[in-house]
Amino acid sequence: MSSLFTTAFAQNKAKLDSLIKICNDYPKKDSLKMRMLIRVYGELVYNNQPVSELKKYADSAKAIAIQLPNRDNIRKFYFRLGVIHHGKGEFEEALEIYKEGVELVSKEGDKNLQAGFYMSMSDIYNKITDYASAIDVCERAIRLFGELNDQSGQASIYNNLSGTYIQLKDYTTAYKYATKALPMFEADGLQSRGVGSIKLVIANILLNADEASLSKIGAAGKTKYKRVIQLMKEAIPIAELDKDLGLKAEMLIAMGVSFEKLNQLSDAQRAYELALAVAIEGPDLNILAATYGTVGKFFHRLQSNQKGVNYLHRALAMSTQSGLLEVEKEAAESLSNYYERQKQMDSAFYYYKRFSDVENQIFNKEKENEFTRKKLKLDFSIKEKEYAVEQEKINQQLAEKKLEIGFKNKLAWLMGILTMVVITAAWFFYKSKKKTQELNATIEAQRQSLSELVQVKDKIFSILTHDMRSPVNSLISFVYLLENDEINKDQLAQYAKELGNTLRATSALMENLLNWAGTQLQGFDTNIEKINLNAIVVEVLNSFSATLKQKNIQIENSINENDLVLADKNLLALVIRNLISNALKFSYVGKAISLSMQQNENELTICIADEGVGMSDEAMEQINQNSTNSMTSTYGTNKEKGTGLGLMLCKNFLSMMSGKLSAKNNQPQGSILMIHLPKPLIN
């Protein structure tokens, strides 16, 4: 045993020396250095090192924490140091550190950590039986957690208050606070550690409460044992999930006691043996000692003497070392009874003497605390009233805040609706205005179109009254000369040629007028389709073969046989015929006319280029305008007469096919007229 102790001591010292070396070798004075110093401080505390050594590392860590810009470090410094002494059971040292921490964080307004300090202090006050101080810090923590709206923190404080009242054996009040904490813990999750812990507290209250308290609670008789078993079945999986062996062992003991009281001894034995196995694996020696005592008494009652005696001896030895008087008393009493039955009177007397001495210690301690307990009960009664008043104020403030939040939410909701109404109204106004603008634009376009049609109509009537009358009058005069034989052969040939030119122009004019009139009839609709452009061009050129031969004009047609356009076949043929007729009219003898097609992503362009007289800037501007107004007419190279109606109708026909007409000069002479049409989609 001495060898094992020496080995363990050597290993701990080596670990401590290693930590100190790492800490000393780290050069920076930052938050990591502070945590290292606190870690070394903790190891020194658990290895019972001198106070001077402890102070050196604590002061170094504090100095770094104060210098760091993040004030959270100095707050955590006090909390971690307090936890080290708290865990070691050095309650006075822990309280001093916690008090310093409270003073610091209260000045800096960190309510959450301040409440955390108070919660840890309440646990210490309960353990040193200073219940007045325990309830005082609990009240302060509840107030702070209430201001933070932290239900989890409030639940932890209610758990501590429940423990305080258990110490005072006021089980009714203890049960009230425990059941108040349970739904708050459940709000954090049904499998949270807080839920498991508070269910164990409730189970212990039910197992230890007197009948009067149980009647108030509503768990008199065997009902309490069934409730304990159900609570532990729900709580044990939580302890397993949290890997808390000590908590699980205590839950199994509570379940075993309940099974035993219900005379379900096989279930009780299974629970006790599992509790012992879990406690042996766990780190808490106090829980292990209590478990040995409880399980040992059970086997002693079952007359399993050897197993029971072994467990009781272990419980007695461990409780004596740890100062667990209740466990020591019960183990000594059970061993005394066992040895008395075995007729081993010396051993029976020895353990009875141990039992009597421990009982006297408990009695004396209880007697010393009785006056304090009564006084505390009175203090608690006063403090409870004060707390109730304070809690009422807090609840009223919370209710007012809820009303304020509710009002703000309603106001926000109403503002949201109002905003939506305004947006909707603005949207409808915008749509209405946009629709009005669109209608106005449509009306304006129709007005413009109507105006242009009126101009076309006027132009046509002008042509009809002048250009149609002249050829007829010429024809009548020519017939008169023939009838009266007043013309010789040479004059006849000259007049016949001029009359032929006039009649051919009139024929072309009539064809254009008839085609235009057809498009203006009600019910007329264009038939837009994919058509072969080259086929239309060839057909139109064939109709001009005589004129081409007469003026010795060469045609250069570079349009591919498979080129397609999206148009009305008849209207496009009329447009091309008019444009080729114009090109022939203004071309000199022996020149050429070229036809080609270009295309881009969205549009096809059919180009008809001649090498004739060209056109004036005024004529080109008239063609390139979007308007379809009348155009100026000029004579051709052979004095061919025109009306200007052809190009005007071409523009009109192309607009009906979503196209347009444009013109530009040809180099070195002549002009180029271009038909622009939408590009057909290729399957």
C-alpha cells in the first residue's frame, strides 16, 4: 500500500512539475497564460501546497487578467479560482473569492455572472448550515435572473432553495420549490441534466418526508414509492447521457429503496447491485460510502450475512474517513446487531459503542443547531414574506414589460399593415398611371397612323385627279389625230412611244393603288410565314425581262436558293417589285442592279443596289423616317414618270409585316434600298 501511495505521489508531482515548466516557458502575457496559471493553481490546491506558493500563481494570473483589454478575463479569474476551492471543500476560501468576484461584476454590470456567483455561494452556505445567508443570496440571484429573463438560472436557484428547506426538514416548502424548478429545466430540453437532478431531489423529498408533509404533497402511503420509481425511470437515462456515474448511483439507490418498501425484493436487489457497480466506477467516494451502507443493510436484512457484513465494513471505514456521520452510525448499528445474533458479544459491544459515540456526536451537533434552526425558521418566514413582496414586484414588472412588448408588437403589426396598404395603393396608382400612359401612347400612335392614312388618301386623290386624267386625255388626243388622219408616220411612232410609257406608268400606278386598297379593306390580315426569298426575287425579275433587255441592265442576284424570310408572300413580292422597278427607272443603260441578303442575330436585310442617278438627301431622309408620308417623285433616266406612291406604299406594307425600309448612297454612284424583316426561328 505504501509503495502504491509513493508511486501515485511521484506521478502527481511529475505532472505538476510539467505544468509549471510549460507555464513558465510560455513568454506571452495573454488569456492563455492566465488560464495556464489558474490550472497550476488548481493542481497546487489539490496537492495541498503551501499558501505562499498558491498566492504567487493567483497574483500572477490576476495581474494578467487586469491588464487584458477584455474585462471578461478578470471576471472569469475570480469564478475559476472560487470553483477550485469550492470543489476541494475549502468553503471559507471559496466564499472570500466569490465575494470579491461579486463586488467586481456588480460594478461592471455583469448580472449573469453576478447571479452565478450568488448561486455558488448558496451551495456553500447550505453545506456550512448558514441557511439565512443561503436564502439571502438565493433571493438576490432570483432577482438578477428575473431581470435577465433567464428561466434556467432561476430553476437552478429554486433547486438550491429546495435543498435549504430539506436541511430544515420543511419538506412541503422544499417540494414546492423543486416542482417549480422542474418545468423551467424541462424548457431547456427534456433530457437536460437539470431535469435529471431535480427529479432526484423530488424523489429524496418523497422518501424522507413525514406523513403530514406527504399528505399536503398528495403522496401519502405507498403512492410515494410508485412516484419515486417512475421519476427515476425517467431520470436515469439523463444521467447516462450526461455520463454522471455518481448521479446515476444515487438514482438507482432511490429506486432500490422504493422497490424494497413495496416488497419487490428481486427488483430492489437488482437496483442496489447496479447502484454499487456504478458507484465503484465513479469518482465520488462519499456516494460510494453511502451506497455500501445502504446495500449492506439490505443484504443484512435478507440474511445474506457475509455479503452484507463486507459491505457494512467498507461503509464504516469510508464514512469514518470522510466524516459521514449518518452512514457511520447506521453501519455501526447494523454490524452490532449482526454480531449480537452471531453471539460474538465483544464485537457486538464494540460496534454498539461506535454506534453510541456517533449518535451522541449527531445529537450534540443537532442540539447545537436546534436553536439556530428555530431562529432561522423565523428568519426564513420573514425573508419569505419579503421575498414574496419582492417577487410580486418582479412579476408586476415582467407583466408590465409583457404588456409593453405586446403593445409594441401590435403597433408594429398595425404599422406593417398600414405600410402594406400604402404600398398596395401606390402599386395600384402606378399600374393605373402606367396603363393610362400606355393607352395615351396607343391613342397617339393610332392618331399618328390615322393622320398618315389621311395624307396617303389625299395623295391618292391627287394622283387620281391629275396623273390618271393626263394619260386618258393623251389617249383621247392620239385617237382624234388618228381619226382625222392629221399625223404622219414619224409623228405616229413618237406619239405611240410616249403614250406607251405613260400607259405603262399608269398601269403600275393602278396596280399599286389596287393592292393598297386591298390592304385597307375590313377583315384584311397579313399571312406571316416562312417563305423562300430567292423564289420571290426570281419571279419578280422575270416580269421585268423586257425592260432589262431594253436598258441593257445586268442583274446580280447573290441571294441563296435556301434563304428564308418571315413575311407575307404577296406583300413582300409587291415591295420587291416596286423597289426593282425604281432601280430600273433610275439606272443608266448598260449598268447593273445587285440583290443580296445580310443577317444578324435578330434581323434579315434585303439589299437592292443600283448604279443610277442616286437620290437627294431630302429623298433619303423621307425614306429613313418612320413615318409613311408621301414622297417626292422624280423622272427616270429615260424620262420615265413616277408618282412617289410606290415607295410610300412599300413602307406601309413593310410596317404591316413588322419590318421597315431604309436607304443609303451606293459608292461610287447610285443608291441602296434596304428591306429589314424579323429573322425567322430555325427549327
